[in-house]
Amino acid sequence: MTRTVRGRALALAGVSALAIGLALGLPGQDMPAYAETAAMDAVAAPHSYADVVAAAKPAVVTVRTEIEARNVRADAGPEGMMAPEDFFRRFFGEDAPFPGLPDLPDLRRGPQDGGPQGRGGMSLGSGFIVSKDGYIVTNHHVIDNASAITVTLDDGTELEAELVGHDAKRDLAVLKVQADRDLPTVEWGDSDALRLGDPVIAIGDPFGIGTTVTSGIVSARGRDLRNGPYDDFIQIDAAINHGNSGGPLLDATGKVIGVNTAIYSPNGGNVGVGFAIPSDQAEATVAAIIEGGSIEHGFIGVSIQALDEDIAGAVGLDAPHGALVAAVSEGSPADEAGVRQGDIILSVNGTAAETPRDVSRMIADLRPGEEATLGLWRDGREEKLTFPVGRMEGEQTAMAETPESPAGKDAAVAELGIEVATLDDATRAELGLPQGETGVVVTGVDAEGPAAGKGIETGDVILSVNQTDVDSPADIAKEIDAARSQDRTAALLLVERQGQRLFVAVPLKDA
């Protein structure tokens, strides 16, 4: 499935749904003549991967799924993750679906969108065998909402497959088939050892035309497609297309160093920008699924943000690292354990966290009920809190209209380059704030001042300065004086805007 806008698209390399005609020619048109291929000296010929492919190809399978009509929903997507359609729409806009191929099923078509009445959908992807007794790896989105799964081996044998389990956050699934013989397998490789420019080989079943081999190089590492805490894709230029999802990405020795998952394309086809899940993630996840079934991820209930030099200076850290807690969900595991807004998470279970992404991954890697020990920076010193994590659920977002500037008596805060006013009932109503909300509202911003440079806007509500609640302009002045007395170079503001809270470190004038 693909969504495009202004000629761009990102698509899961899943089931095929493109019409084929170019290679067949059109009636009444002459086919082009091709020059006779010149003989190439064997010494000058490029390196061949024929032996690698011959060894690996028998372990690559085609995965076909049936989706009952009652399961076909417009918003269907991986558990705990936005639907692929919504993911593409979020970043790349709208586009009509591809027309179905002759003799190939359309992607998840049902009666509500023009499919045959009473029929569900079908999808097609790829996979690879990792054990002789029939465990198969594929993508979660290939088998999502499937009522029946059929695996076709390289020799044409069709086998019914059982879903062993899945990890929707990592987009991985494990299937199991029963065969009357040992099945061919591929071995896991070391994706951590990959370097830019290393050769790679992709094998899969694009468009359902049959097992296909393409090659290329590693174009980039650590790509983040902004779809979850585990985004760490290998980018490749080997051709992968719809139907390649779940197929193996091999290194030059024939070992699996990735699981082909997505493409970026202006037209739904390959343009040399593909993405694969690294084997260092996939191998451990597959082993965990085989051992214990589907994987659930940990959750503590905090919103976190990155630190910059100003924030680090404002809270007394030598360097910006860790994750600043911008909000704590009421009743969440973190709330019940005593995590506070303004805490900085420096480590999880003794492992240092350099970025918010590190924190997200380490928490998500824990199973619900496991204990997490957070190393925190609070009030200028390190503390530790230990508590059991909860179960990760779907994400929620909130949006609101930009508030207009409120009326009220203004007071200048020259050190920050802003004017502020105390909140009253009329201002709370104007900004859509609950009655009893405390803080100081920004009524003016000096375009040349330090607050403007940090994105402070008229209508923002300052809830605290240097982690101390403020209710008046005088409170802000008091906290700024305290910061200067401690030789701080910035004031740490907790700002609420349109229902969202964010810490902003604003440099102090003449600091």
C-alpha cells in the first residue's frame, strides 16, 4: 500500500498490486531490437553471487494470507502501532490504491471498497526459514489480521502455517510449518559489522511473480522512520518492491543481516531506497517469540524530551545527556513511583541513556511487571527509583487551535525578553485552561530577546522556573535571581502550549 504527495511515497514492501505491461509490449508496436551481447573476459567480469544465492534461495518462501471480510478495517494496523495506511498518510498525504494485477489478489479489498461481496482480502509477502523444523521469519504487517496463512516453499510445495507470535513494535512475526522432511535454512549474520558500501543481496517475491534476487550496497545505517522506539533501519539500494516484505537481506557470505521491510518511492516501485530491520534486533526478537510467543513491551508513563546545552546549564549538568521528563501521566507506573516533571533520566537499570530514544528503547525492552531502576538527576543531585513497569498501549495525541493573546496587566521580565501577566479566570477561559490552573501567561515577546530565540510565544503559560512553581511575575524574578546566585547561565521554564508541556531553557541576558 502506498500514499503519495508531491511525488513522494514511503511504502511497506508488502503485497504486490501494480499492473504489469511494459515488459510485454503493446499490440501493434514494434519491439526494440537489441544488440548482440559482447563476450566479456572472465577476468574482467564482476564478482558473482551465484553460489551464495544457490545456498540461500531454497530457504526463502512466499507468504500468502487470507483476511476475512469482518477483519478488513480501514484503520487496521499492528497492535500498539498506527496502521501502515495512517503512517504513510501522516507523512506523505493521500493517493489512490494500486490497481490489482491479473491473477493476483488485491491488497485487503473487501465489499466496502469494491471487492467481491462476501470475500475478504488477500495479501502476499516473503519470509525465510531459520530452523529445519519449520520456523519462518516474516514481517508483522504481512500477516496482520490474517485468518489463514499459506507458505510456498522454493520448490513449489504449499504448506499451511501457524502464527507462533509477533512483535508489532518491531514489525516482526514468526510462523511455523510442518513438513515431512528437514527444511533448508539460512543463518543469522552480524548487522553491527556492516559498513557503508558493503554489498548486500535481497531475495523475495515481488509482485507475486516468483522468487527474485537483487543486489546493491548498504547506503546508510540507523535510519529513523519515526514509527516507534525501535526504528534503526539499514538503508539499501538493492531493488525491493511490493511483495519483498519479510524476505532476507544477505551479506556477501550469504548470512542474514536484515529483514526487508519498506521502500521510499515516488511511484510505488523501486528507486533504490529500501529499508531493512537489522539482524541484531531481529535475531533476538525471533528467539524470544519462539520461546514465549508474542512480545509485550514495557511502559512507565512519561513524556520525555532531549536536553540542549542551555537546559543542561540550567539544571547544573556538565553536558546535555539523558532525557528530561516533560510530563508524567496520572496513575502511571512512573507517577506512582514518584517520578516528577523536571527529572532527568540518566540511566535505566544501570545502563547510561544519552538520548530520549535510548530511554524509550530500554523501557520498551522490559516486559510488563519487570522492575526498572531509573537513575535520575533531581535538584542538582543524582537519585534512583525502582518500580515495576506497566504494559505499553497505543499512543494518544492532542491538538488545539493556537490561542490568541490574552488581555491583562503586563509585567516585563527583561532578563528573558518577555512580558507576562498573572492568570485570572477570564484568561484561563480564553486559553481553554481548567479553572484553578496556576502559572503566568506570556503576553508579549521581544523579537530580539533570548525567549524569542528559544521559541517562546505569546499565549504560552509558564508553569515553573527552575523547577519551582510560579504564580506571578514576582515569582519569576525571584527564581531568576536565584539562578544568577548559583552562576546558572539559563532559566529552565516549564511551558504549556495547546495542552502540551515542554521544558525550555532560556539564556539569561548578560549571563
